[in-house]
Amino acid sequence: MEKVKLKLRDENGKIYFGWWILVMSALLGTFAYNGIVSTTGVFLLPVTTALGISAGAFSLYISILSVTNIIVLFIISKFMVEKYIKKIMLVAAALGVISFIGFSFSTQIWQFYLWSVPMGFCFSACTMTPCTILVNNWFGPMVRGKAMSFYMCGMSLIGVPLINILNYVVMTGGYKGGYIFSAAGILICIPIILKCAVWSPEKKGIKRMGDVDAETEAMNTMNPDDIPGIPFKEGIKKPLTWVALISCTLLVIVSSGALQHAIPTMIMAGWTSAAATAISSIISILLIFSGLVIGIATDKMGLFATSVITVLMFALATFCYAFIGEASWLLYPMIAGYIFGVPAVNILSPLMMGHMFGDKEVGRFIAYVNIFISLGGIFGGLVISMLFDMTGGYKLPWLVCTAILVVCCILRALCTRKSVKFVPEKN
């Protein structure tokens, strides 16, 4: 097969427009995805102190946001098509701006709950689902793994300094100023969406990067109804589809649990709070580079190999967490396992859909991937917390997570093997 590489320019000598798609996606991922979820900890103490409420009462808005996210994804998944996707993204971004401004004026907890509903719409319709669909449309299967990893790494590269800037804004201007700053970040993205949210290379009259030439020409001249792939209504009835979706939930049960409980695990194992936090920060930085490695490896080795390896690496990390209090040297394989395991969630999960179903309605399948990822996020921290309360320690919770990941590895292997790969019929 012809070897295809990522290039800066298209066949006309202009910068390939897909790169602007990646820039837009990274900015939306930073301001709308990370800005909504990953910055919650920055606001926790300032808001709870100012309003005199408990941390649990404040955190409940995240649950309301998550439920809204799932409901919206179910409703809009069939509308994530060329005709509507830009309009949906613009409405969602506007709701994100409004909801953050609403947070800045909130003085009672019920007001946070109220504004978390439009924020949930923004989270579902302006972040991972539409951005992943557009990246999928602009980069063919030969380079899609690299493109997805660039997208995720861009989020991290912008997101790390964003957290520090936001923390400074909150310290100097209070939580109200912090929420205005967050609203401004999404507001900046609205004109970028207007300019960059283009459905496919065909709309720009250029070839898609990552396809062999014959396939690219066929895609550019094809009626949308004739794009090769399995229709959503047919694919969603296949048992293997649900196996793939369940694997996404299982992965995120563990990954979201790790986000909440990794630092407490290290503290109970003997590290100071400052040391545990520093280790967590180092891991976040390393994830920027490990995501690139996984993306490149996927394009070179194939989806099956990286799907199995990443989940097994994640299982290694959770196994090390279980015994890290007894052997401190397990910190090193834990870090290695984590940074090369977590990319299985957001980089490889969407790629499974293209592998199994082709390009025809891959957007609807990706929307369902994000629904099941959201389900895992709701239950992950709760599962580990309940097991911790039962046993008074973290050994059993992390061993259960290891078992979950072993099951997930088997499910991923079933869904990414060569025999289930969609292959267009030859005329």
C-alpha cells in the first residue's frame, strides 16, 4: 500500500485546511472542555467559602452538567451532519459563554445548578463530539491516529498554562472574575468556529490528507449518500457495537476514578500532599508527549496492537497503585503505565468507530462513544469511593480497577481485530 505522510500544505501549495481544524479543536478542547471540567478544582474553595456551602453541594452541579450532556448527545447525534454541525457548535458556544457569565453572578447554589444545564449543552455540542467528527473527516485512516494525538496534545499544551492563569485570576479577582475569564475564552472561539468549522475537504475542493490517491479522488466526487460505510441504524443493532461502547464506559470508570483518587492514594502511601500533587503535574505534562507516541504508533502498528497495549499499560498502572504503599519503586511503572494507558480513552475510542463502520455515519457512532464515556465519568469516582469506604484502604479498589481493565482489553481486542474492519466493496 502507498505510504501516506502528514504534510503542511495541500496539492495547491496552501496550508492544508485540516491543520486549522486541529487548531480550532484544540482551542475548543481547552476553553470549552477543560474550561468546564478540568478547572472545577480552581473554583471549589473560593465558591464554597464565599457562599458558605459544602464541597458536595457545589460538586453536584457537575452531575447535573453530566446528565445534561448525555441527554443532549442522544438528541443531537443524528444532527451532527454537514447541514447542522456549525450551527450547533455556534449555539453551544454561545450557551457556554452565557452559562459562565451566569456563574459569575450566582450568589446561591441553586443558581449554579440552573446554569449547569446550558453549560452541559455546550460541553456536549461544542467539544469532543463535533471536533472529533471534523478531524475524522479531514484526515484519512493512514494518518488519523497522528491527527487525533495532535488534537489532544494541543489541548494539553494550551491547558497547562491556562490552569495557572485562571488560578491567578481567581486569586486576584475572586471566583466571579475567574468565571468571566472562562466566558471570554469560549467567546474568542465563536469567530474561529465561523471560519474553521468546514465539514470536509470536498467543500474546499481539495484532497483529504491520509488517503491513497485513488481513494481520495473517489471520496471527493462521491455523493454523500454513497460514502462507504455502515449506516448507523444497521450498525447500532450489532452486538459488537455495544461491546465497543461498553469498553469505553469501563475505561472511563477507571480513568475518572484515577483523577479523583490518585493523589489520595499516594498520600496514604507515604508521600506528602505537595509531593503527590507535583507527581500528578508531572504526569499531566508527560501525557502531552505520550499521546503523540500512541497516535504515531497507531498509524504504524495498527489499531489492534495499540488498543491492546494501551489498556494493558493502564492495567499495569492500577496494579501498581494497589501496592505502591508496600513498594515505593512501583511509582515508576505506575507513571509509565498511566501515561501510555490513558490515551486509550480519547485518542483510540473514536478510531474504533471508523475501523468498524467506515466514514458514512461515523459522526453518530462517535456521539455514542462520548455518551458512554460520560456514563463512565459519572460512576468512576463513586465506585472507588464505595470500595474504599468498605475496606478502609485503596488496595481492593485498584485491584478491582485492574480486573475491569483486563476485561476491557479483551473487549477492545474483539472490536479492533482485522476481521471486523470495514472494507468498502470494490466495483
